[in-house]
Amino acid sequence: MTVPDPLLDAVPEHYYVDNEHRGETLHRSAAQAIHRDVIALNVGDGARVLEIGTGTGYSGALLAAHAGSTGHVTSIDISDHLIGWANRLHHQRGVTTITCHVADGMAGYPPHAPYQRLVAWCTPPRLPRAWVEQLTPNGRIVACLPIAAQPSTTLIATITVTAGQPHIESITFGGYAQSTTVPVDDALTIPGRWVDYCIQQPEPTWISISWRDRDDQHHSGARTALNLLLNPGHTETYAHAPLDWLSWTAFSVIVGGHHRSIAALRDGIRGIGHTTATSAAVILTDSTIIADSPHSASLTALRTWLGRWEQAARPAVDWFTSTLALNEDDDLPAGTYDLRTTKVQRPCELVAQAVINLRGRLPAVDSARFGRGRRFGEGTAEPPSGPRLASIKRPEHPAARTCRHPTRSEPLHPPPAEPHPQSAPATPRRPQPCSRTGRSDPTRARLRPPPPR
């Protein structure tokens, strides 16, 4: 149970988001999301805090209230318009422990570093290393990070910095608008990153595909997939409506692989599903499934994904596990961190994984029974992942020793056992047919001549 925070009620939200002199701010983060992340940041009295994304100034005022009279909040934003209004509103309320500056948040704000806490109200392409380097030991970051190179596919991560390295402490569902290098009036209708094809008129529609590296330079595959979704040949209502959209968004990243796509269609409604250069199928936020045809390969794959999601009981956020991996190849000189998400491996799943990993040591089997030989995403299970258990040695059963293949130093047939001294001599028998060839034993009888050709 969440403990109520009285400081959240100490700042008048209406004063910042709908000030009588400024007017209402249309594009802003929801107050519930801001409260959640301020609590997760755990700002103590006297803390130095860096806020990336000033916005209306409401979130900065909450941070200043938690830092107290001996703390300080540095707030930065790319928009000088937002910075000017935030400084004015803070001054009118008599808040002196917060200062707002125009700066690019990807580089942090070195003049006031180091900080004990850092929070971002936007989604960077990756976690910048500059944020990590400007924190004190055991500092904390709460930031929205992408889990795939696609819009609106994010998690809120609480990160602790230990010995200069960031570590995931917890994650939760949620997201904010993408960060931009220049001020924009609307960062939500058409995201600035990872949109592969967009149609501006008569209303904005776009698509983002995971297989963009296999598309041509003209984005022909993305354009075809978007047109198929705008003019679907099949429509149905999902039988298990309504959707848990946040759970489905994160789960589809794991199950969808390189065929996962997200699209914004007419009236801004969004859909997630499977696309190729010749087929497309998505499920929309209103639980409607659309596809290019009733027999679409993408529709079959999407139904398989949804079935696996339902079998996993629409997993909550604790079903997922996330790690941070340093990306040295990024354009930023200091490097960045990627947030990678997989599912939690439970004990029964670890046993099943061990069996899969040991399968290569067993006799060959029909690969079709294990869903291999088909492309990933076409109604098959995802390829096994996780640590390989090649070092595990299975104990050899005594009966298995007689079934091993002979070496050059071993005879093909073991020598006959010596008769017991007290046993009676064996009675001679007629030659018996061999079990494999049906012929007499060559050591006991002469072979018949072959029939004439």
C-alpha cells in the first residue's frame, strides 16, 4: 500500500497548468504520473535535484517542496518560452530554491553538478551517460526509457548509480513524449523518432516497423503496410476485450521480435501488431483487429501473439525484467545505455530451458515438432534465449553403456562369456537366422549364393 505524501497537496496544480495570466497548458504530463515518479525519486530534505523537462513548472515546484529550504532544484528545458514562464510563476509564489535554465537535457547540466537525484519528464533515445556521471554515489534516476526503437514503447525505470554504474532498481508501466533537440508545439501527434512512413493529409497517420533495416531507401515496405492498414480487407472484434494496453505493449516487444509494428491510424487511434512488406495486421486500442485479408499471414501471427499473452495471464510489470547495457557505438561522445527487457525466468521455465539447451546432445528429432524451420513470428514460438547450460553433465545410466558406438580399439561384437565351471556343456543348435538380414549367422553356416541377375 502506498503511503500518502502530504507534500503533493502543498503545491497548487491549477496555479501552474491553468494560470490566469498564462492560460491553460494543453500539452502536459498527467498529475498522477508526476506524483508517481516524484514518490519513486524519493527526494530527501537538503537534496540537490536535476529536473529535465521544465514543462509548466508544477513538477519542479513539487521537487522543491520535497528538497526543503536547504535543498536546491535545477530545472532545464529546450524551450525558452517554458523556462521564462516557470521562473515567473515560481517567483510569484515565493519559491527561491529552484532555478530554471535553457539547455539540452541530453547533456545534463554540469554547472550545478553533482546531484543526488535526477528525473526526466521526456523520453530520450537511450539513457545518456552524462546523467550517470553527474550523480553522486548511490544517486537515483527516474526516467522514461524506450524498450524498442519505436514510438510509445517505453517503461519508467528507477535507477540507482553504484560505483559509477547504473543499475535497474524497479520498473513500471508508463511513458512520456519523446525528447527533441528543438522546441516543438506537439511532440505526440507525429513523434520525432522512429517513424518509417507518414501521411500528412487529410489527417496525420504513420507507421513504425522493426524490420526497417530490410526495407529499401524509399520505405516501400512501410508505405505498403500502412496503406494495407488504412484500407483493411478484414475486421473483427477481439473476443477478450477490453485490452490491458500497457501490458500488451511491453509483451509484444518480447513476442513480436523483428515483425512488431506500431501505427497511428485515422482519428489518432493506435495499433500494435505484425507487418511485412506484403501483409499487415494490428489490434487497436479499442480491441478491434484489422488485417489486409482474412487469410493474412500477419493476422495468423498476431492471433498467436495474443494467445501467448492471454496464456501468460496478461502479465503485470513484475513479469518483466530489465537491464542496462552500455552502447559504445552511439553518436553521443560519452556513450549511452540501452534498456533491454525480457521476461522473468521462473523455476519451472528454467527447467524447460535446460531441456531445450541440452536437446543438441540428444538424438536428432523431427524439427517440425519444435516449431523450427519456420520464420520467427509466423505463428511459432520465439527462439530460446537465456544462459546455455552446456556445462551440465547428465549421469550415464548403466544400461546405456552397451548402446554406445564402438571405437577402433573395441570389437564390434563383445567376446562370448566363458562358461561356468559347473555348468553343463551347451547343446549344439542349428544355425539361426540373423535378426537384421534374415540370413544364417556366417560364423555357424555358409551363406547361400546370390540369385542370378
